[in-house]
Amino acid sequence: MTDKLTIKQPVSNWNKPINLSSKDFFTGLGKMATSGVMLDWKGLADSAIDLLKDAGLHDKPEHLAWVLIYQSLIRTLTDLVEEYRNVFNQDIDEAKLESLAQTLEGALNAIEVSIDANFFDRPQDLPLLEAFKPAFTDWLKDLGVADNDANTIHARLKSKFVLSLHQQWIARASDYACIKDAIDTPFTRATQTRQSWQQYYAWLQEQINERMFDEVFGLKQVYVPLRAFYKIKTDTDDRLERLTSDRENEQNSIVVDLTEHLTEWVNNFNKDDAIRVISGGPGSGKSSFSKMFAAHIAEQSDVPVLFIPLHHFDPSADLIEAVNKFVAQDRYLSGTPLDASHGENRLLLIFDGLDELSMQGKATAEVALNFVDEVLAKINQFNAQCLHRQALFTGRDLAVQASSQRFRKSKQILHVLPYFIEKDEREQYQDPEQRLSRDQRNDWWQNYARASGKAYLAMPEELQLDSLIPITKEPLLNYLVALSFEGKRLDFSQQTTLNEIYADLLKAVYKRQWDDGRQHKGIGELTEDQFLRILEEIALAIWHGDGRTATVAYIHQRCENSKLTRYLEAFQEGAAQGVTRLLTAFYFRQSDKLQDGDKTFEFTHKSFGEYLTACRVIRMVKKIDDMFKRHKLDPDDGWDERHALADWAELCGATAIDGYLFEFIKNEVARSEIDAIKIWQQNFVQLIESAVKHGMPMEKLNLKTFQQMLQQSRNAEEALLAVHYACAAQTETVIKIDWGTDVACGEWLKRLQGQRGMDVEKLVLNCLAYLDLSYCNLEFFDFWRANLRGANLENASLELACLMSANLTEANLEYSNLANVNLFVANLSGANLKIAYLKEAYIEHADLEGADLAGAILLNANLEGTNLEGANIEDANLEGAKGVNLKGTIGTPKVAQPE
């Protein structure tokens, strides 16, 4: 046995001693690229083995090694051409294809190849692949591929070749038995389980190289290493810290390089520190990092790593069973890696997307918390048995927040930082390495320039605007800005929102044409509005499901219910196949996950679905307005409030609106004309009045259980309040609401709010701004951290209510009863508190700057640390009040503060 195998023949002449014409293969490959004719690469590869056997050479390791490389190469080339078909010129005649194929064959035949043990360690370094580059890239360019794209595709050939090699080695193991006898390497000696891990690691590398959206390049080519921070735990009371989080001091936040920090954690295993969590907002780069980190550990470390996207994971099963099921469904892995007896002694589990866990009838936060509890218990159990296992979670901020009490150690939660931190914000962090001084947006644009063949040396000056910082500082959004900027359709000098960028990109997708002027194949004969309408319905179907995936059957059903089938039938294959074509043509991808045996599709990024769902909600808002107007003109036409509420419940009842979707809804409302928004606000006041007085018409939805009716009613009513606030935030006006009785509003809000739990706040309390709550009885109500900005609370009774950390900026509290109310660190700047009754109110550390307290009664109130700068205290009664600082106040109180 040797560690080297030299291949002289037949690799030096690819057609001897067996007669297999690579010219025919390359001709077929060219036809596949330019006309979509599918190529049977498997048949070609198998015939090489058969011909080798016929020639009596099947036991010669040097010939079999050639066949192994040949099979892997033609599979790689076929896969690449299929994936990049849209970058080829489609007007090339067959004669030219044959001529190009002959040239390519000649170049390949001229390359001599020898392999040794290093080949199996790093197949991507096979000299053949680099020697093949000039001929291969020339072939690509002759087929219409741009120079830079041709080089990118060749670079991809190297990583994809590794995966193909592993697949061929495992699939035809018996055919290559004599190679094992001829050459001694860890690769050839590997057991079946180890071979599957090696194949899986090759797949991880391929994941970071596969195409981003519709680009030729992949994530690895433009990736910028992320920074993060962790907080040093102090002795501060956790509950107090949580209640005052808006004013939290970040001085205990330590900045780290995320890859370096977690690599050190993996390499220095500690059974008492086996869990890490990455927290970040949508588009902050969490999933991209987890893919890059999994590939990094697989390549640089001996630690087995298992990357699990949680939207493909069943959280209802036992963790070991669920992981085994996940592995069984993976085409590259085998075995039971988490099993204590037969699994891996050393293992890193990466669970990506805590916010994407879902179970029927349970909130995402509850599912995520239960899942975290089980992982923690299992990891501790394994490590107590001297197994060395670690788990890394990623998730959006809210999902991580729901589980934060489980991660109480320093360094356990790592908060992803954006590409750019403004100078005054940097002072909030401990950053001894000065990592935050670097504007990583410039790094990304340099990477983007190299990957796409552009000429950028840094982020373009046109995008270096303060108004764009919230968008350009986030990895995903920065990329979307680049796409819009390249399209030169948006004026970035104006205030630009993410909604406008998504709208611009969708418009570009619709209008995109091939070089010969034909429309994108997925569009067919749809108008732009019809195209958008179908995408919105798909988004709604996914939102009604688990938020990430939906089956083709359910999408088709939604389109039928919404009378959209005629649009889908514009596709020649019919409605059902039309869905598939449409989804795979744009920002969707087919998932490996099946539901009841049906194919599922998922968004490439969750925020794209949230944007489209917001568009669908606003489309309904516009329809309600139109139907109300028609009904006003003709009682037999249009909708009344009950009809509108039924349709609204069907649209918004299945799933509660979360904070991320709500931001898109607010932005979409803000893009509309102000006169229309004023009318929408009035419409939703009418709907709220009807819902509170008469209840929701849930009987019209044909739901199966009373529990479903309750849940969908609650979600739909909260959505009413959300849209009202989205409108009122633009109009900044309060419209009178007839609640029926003084307690009706409080009863309604309490039902929507429910019981607090797991630190996750309900959206309802964020949507009370500019709401008419005058004369309402809201005593003892829990308004902690509520947004009551500009709300009308005139003559309302709020005795003993909790308004800690609430936003009451410019709220009208004239004549309100605020006796014994808790206003700790509340924001009451500019609020109207004339003649308000604040006896024994707890107003410590509140902000009353510019508030009007004329005639207010503050008997025995606690105002320690309260900001009264510019407040009007004319005739205010401050008898017995504690900690009053009258510096900067206006007017003279009726009863002065005692000395």
C-alpha cells in the first residue's frame, strides 16, 4: 500500500484506452446551457465504468481513479450549467456549440493528472481544475457569460467538485475498492459514517458558495466577519433591569469578533459553559454567520458540527429523536449523532432560527422556550456522562428575549452588531481593540465589487447619508440597497424605507427581461399588479402557516379562494405548476421539507415575506375603504362594518401580527397619501366601535372550535388597533370613539393583552398612541411600557394603574384621575396634566419636561429624580410631595413644597 497514485493513462488522453467522447458531453452541455435541453450526466458517468469493465481495466486503480475524477467533473459541470442557465446567451447555433466543444475537449485531453494522498485531503486543489480554467472560462465567455462571472463560476467549480467527489465515492464504493488497496489516506480508510460526515462537510462548504438570490457569486465572496457584544452580568436586580431596559447603560457591553470568540469557545470545551446564543434583528446576518461558522469549524477543526435550520425541524419530538429524524432526511448524513451510546462523543450543534420554531396552537415564544429548555437539559445530561457537546442558538431578538432567563451567565448571549456604529454610540461599549471604529460597509462594497466585477472602492458617496444609516448598516438591507442602487430607479437622496427598496426590487423582477427582449419565464402574461397580487397571496399563505413555509396545495387553495386562479392559468403548465414556476423564479426556493407528502416552499429571507404580507394587509385596508364608499352610496352594494370585520378576521385572524410585520405595515401606510390615511383611520374607528359593542362575527368563518374563534377574534381585533395606530402615527390626530360604556374599552384591551409571560410584550400595548380613551375607566390597568403618545385620556380614571416606562409624550391627561398611579421612569414630556389628580402618585425618575401641570394635585406624590424642566406648575398643589426639584419650572405652585 502506498500514499501516492500516479495516473498516466488514460487521463493523459481522455479517449484511450476506452472510447468515451468528451466532445459529445460538452456539446450536450452547451445545448443545456443555451436551450435548456437536459443532460443525462449519470448515464455518461455510468458508461465510463461499463466501458472500463469491458476493456478489462476495472481492477486497475490508476484507471479507476481517472473514472472517479471524470464522473465527479461531469457531474459538477452539469450541475453548474443547470444552476447558471440564466447567464448564458440563448442564440448560439449547434455548429458553434460543436466547435466550442471540440476546443474544450482538446484542452482537457492535453492535461496530465497525477494524484497522491493530498488529493483526497484537498480535492479542490487538484491541478487539473486550475489547468482547465483557461479553456473552461473561454467556453463560458463564448456562450455569452461575462468575464467576471466566468471566473466566479470556475471558482465555484472547485468547491462543487469536492461534493461531487464525495457523492461518487459513496455511491459507487464497491467499484473503487482497489483504490482503497492502492492508496492509504484517512479518506480511503474512513468508515461509512465518517464518509457521510466528510460528504456533509463538503456540502457545508458548497452552501456558502451557492448563488445569492440571482447573483452569480455566493455568500462567501461578499461576507464580512461580524462583530458582536456580550454583557457582563452585574448584581443589579434582574427585574429592575428588565423594567428599565429602555434606559439601560451599555458600559458593561464587551465587543468581540464573533468568529474568533466562538471558535475559542468551541476549541476550549467547558462542560459548564456549553451553550451560546446569537441574538439579532431581521437581516442582521445571523443565519449567514451560522452557515459560515459551520463551514469554518468543519474545515478548520476536528469537532463534528451539525447545522440545523429550525424551520426544517420538528420541536414536538424528543430532541434525540428529532435530530435523528433531521439526519435521516438529510441526503448527505447518516447515523444517530446525538445518541449517547452510538453518536459522536464530541459534537457542536448549531440551531439556526429560534423564532422559526412553530407548533399548532402554541405561540412561537412558548415553543422556543420549551425547545431551549430541552436542549439545555440534554446537553447537561450528555456532558455529565463525559461526552463533549455544545449547542449554539441563533434567533431574532424577541425569541431570544423570551428565553433570556435561561442564559444567565456572562458571554452566553452574543448580540450581533451592525456594519456601522456611529461615533457617539461607540462610547456605550468596551472596545479595547477599536473594532467599532471600522465602517464595515466599505468592506462589503469592496467584496461586492470584486465578486460582481464593479469598480467600487468603498460605499458610494450617494449612499453615505445619515437618513440611510439604519438601512445600510444591516447586512441584508445593505445588499438590497446595492441592488436598487445598481438599478438606478430610487432616489436615495430622499427619505428611503425598506418598503420602498423591496417595492423597487419587485418592480425590477417583474420588468426584468432577457437580452432578446423576452419577459422572465416565471411571469408569463401577468400584469404587474396581478404579479404582485399573487406574491402577496403566497406570503399570506405562509404567514397563516409557520411563517416560513407553505405547501403548493395550500397556496393553490388560497389563490382559488381569492379568485386568482385565472392569473395562474396564464402559465402554460396550468395553475398548480404555475405556482411552482412562480415561486422558484424569484425570492422563493423549494424546501426539502414535506407536509402531508406535499412540496413546500419558503422565503429566502423571512423579512421578504413580512413585506409582502404587509402589502396584502394594506390592500385589504384599501378594499374596506372602497366597499364602505360603495355601501354609503347604495345600501345593497359594498360592505357594512359586520361584513368588513368578517373578511378582516379571515385575513388577520389566523396569526397574530408581531413587531417585525408591524414595522412593514407602518411603513406601507406611510407611503400612502395623507388624505387617504385620514379616511382609513376613520374607517378603523368604526370597525373598532363595532367590534367592541357587538363582538366579532366569527360565526361567519366556519371555524371548527370555539377556541379557534376566540384566538382568531383576538388576533384580528389587535390587528384593527395596529392599523389604526399606523394611520394615526401619520395624521397625529385623535378621532372620537364611542365605546358604549366607561368600562368597555378597558375590558376589550385586557382581553387583547392577556397575561404577560416570558418577557414578550403583546403588540396591543404598542398601538395605543393617538387613541381616544377619554372618560374610560382604566383603573388598575397594566400599561407597563405602553405607547400612549398623543392619546386622549381626558377625564379617564387610571387610579392604581401601572404606567412604568410608558410613553405618554404629548398625551392629554387633563382632569384625569391618576391617584396612586405608578409612573416610574415614564415619559410625560409635553403632556397635558392640567387639574389632573396625582395624589400619592409614584413619579420617580419620570420625564415631565415641558408638561403642563397647571392646577394639578400632587399631594404626597413622589417626584424623586423627576425632570420638571420647562414644566408649567402654576397653581399646582405640591403639599407633601417628595423630591421635587423646581429648577427650570414655569409658574408658581398653589402650595409650595415644604422645606
